[in-house]
Amino acid sequence: MATITPVLRDSYLYRYKGFCFIKELMPKEFIDSLQDFKIRDDDVFLITFPKSGTIWMQQILSLICSEGHRNGTEQIDTSERIPWFDSSMGKVHVNHDHESQPSPRLFTSHLAYLFVPQGLRNKKAKVIYVMRNPKDVMKSFYHFEAIPIYTQKSPDFAHFFEKFLAGDVFAGSWFDHVHEWNTHKDDFNILFVKYEDMIKDIKSVVKQICKFLGKELDDESLDIVAKRATFNNMQMDPRANKENESQDIFNLKMGKFMRKGTIGDWKNIFTVAQSEAFDKIFQEKMGDLSIKFTWDISEEK
């Protein structure tokens, strides 16, 4: 039987089956209950490791799936339109209102593959998994630490560097999260999307997602989605940028959810030694996968 263990570098978290959860918001009993959640064939799950483009993809899916979101007739926050599945803190609780949501339901989650509902393995419901190069994830996560209330802040990046590599952050190890979803991809009806591809050619990514979802949009609608889903435009959309998030959970005076949205920002904080150490660990843990990340914007020129 799996036991709960403390997280050494963050007293707000606990580790369960290798994954880190927030004590106050995600009790073990709640997490275990998610396995039995009844999946519908047309459910869509957005899965990410934190700071990998979650809000961005929520906005894209909202624009694709809701005409009212595209034309501005519905002023619904993306966190309501695509609610968090793996938290009991949200406006929609998974054990209550999710059951009454009309189909097709869209959910957001940071869960590792082993915690998602068993019914999601029916290969009819869909999973969209967004990945981002881990060096930029680490840099973004470090800056994000100032915002959540339930986070033990790192004194400096050197401390967070070790914290991240040890998996002592919410969601645990980036390496395990990405590796396990990739190695278990045959268990799901899944589409992998790279954050860097969203920056490089957002319209192509939108088309890819539409095809995966079986959602047909005319050229005008595709253009609207692509334009409004750019990172800069999304920052100006109050439905997307989480200005209305609960101050009991996030201190938005300390920063923004969406900071830069660039490729290669890690170079502004990593030392050469840190970069080399990270590269070695990356190769050890991810070398058996064929994933190719873009590490710097210059690679796209």
C-alpha cells in the first residue's frame, strides 16, 4: 500500500506514489477518488506539467470549442470553461458539478498518467498533452513560486535548481511526468503538442488540434483562433489571464501567470555548470525517448 511521505524542500506538499500534491487543496482521499470518475466518450483532458503552456492551451481549446468565446458573446473565464479536474479548490468540484456538465466536457489537469480515471483508457475520450523544454519550465516555475500561497519559496535559483531536479515541487519530477505519459501513450487516445511549436506556428497547431478533436472550423474562424491565441493577445484577454483567481490561493500582486512566453529564457539565469549538469541528467532520464525539444529561439531561425 502506497504511503504518504514529506517533501523535503516544501512543507506545503506531500509525496504519494512519486507525485507531489498540495496538502491543503488535494487530500489523498480526493486524489484516490479520481480513479473512479466516470468518463464519457467525448471528454477532452488537457494534461501538462506546470508551467508548460497550460493557460495558453486552455485559451486555444476555448476558442476552438466555443463560438461564444471566439466572437466575445460569452464572458466565461477559461478556468470555468475548462475547469481543473485534479483539485478540490476550484469553482467546480470534481465530485459534484462535473457530473452535470453538458458534453463535451473539457478538463485541465497536472496529474501523472497513473492518477487519471481508469475510464480515460477507453481510447475514445481524448487527451492533449503539452510539453515544454524543461530548462524553460524550470525558469518559469522559479518565478511562479512567488504567486501561490501554498508554496515554500526558494531563497535563490541555485536552491530551486536542486529542488526541481529532486522533484520537490508540485507535480513532482518533470522527467517522470513527461517520460511516463510518453511511454504509456498507447493506453490513451492522445495528442502531444510542443509549447515551442505553439510559438513557432500557432495556426498549424490549431489545425492539428481541430483535426484531433474532429472540430471543423472555416478559414475565418481558424484565423480568429490563431490571432486571439497568440501569447501577446492572450495576455490582454481577462478571460484567459486569470485576473479573477482567488486571492486565497494566489497572490497576484507578486507576479503574473503569463510572464514572457519565450523560448530560451533559461539562458538568462542558468550558469554554464548548471546547464551542463542538467543536460547530463536529461540524457540519463530521457535519452530513450525520441522527443526533440527546441532549447533556444535561434534554433527556429
